[in-house]
Amino acid sequence: MASNTVPVGDSRGSRAIRFGTHFWGLVGMWTTAAACSLAWNLREQRQNILEIGRNNAQTAYEKDLVYLRWLVGHRARDASSSQRG
């Protein structure tokens, strides 16, 4: 019998369970699960970073538009008051 097998008794005789095979199978499944979790987290993080960037760009654009409208309104008033005087 190999060193990584253990005899298990049943009604038909003894049978060997190979712990090494089960162990490496579990290690493989655990590694696959960890790799999938890492890939999912990296994907989520990338999406969040892009969303934050889009929100920042949109906020800056809207702020520039508000400032431009304010500036145009003030220049129009200044131009009309300077023409009167």
C-alpha cells in the first residue's frame, strides 16, 4: 500500500482512499475560486474607477458651463452700461 492511502473497511473487504488525489483536487478548486474572486474584484475596481472619472469629468464640465453663463451675463450688463455713459 502506498504511503498516501488509508485502508477503509466495508462489508466487501478493504478499500483504499487516496488522500493525495483529493488533497490536490481541493487545492485546485480553492485556487480556481481564489483566482475567480480576484478577477471579479479587479473588474469591479476598474469599473468603479472609470465611473468616478466620468463623474468628475461631468462635474467639471457642468461647473465650466455655469461659470461661462455667469460670465456672459455679467459682460452683457457691463457692455450695456458702458455704452450709455
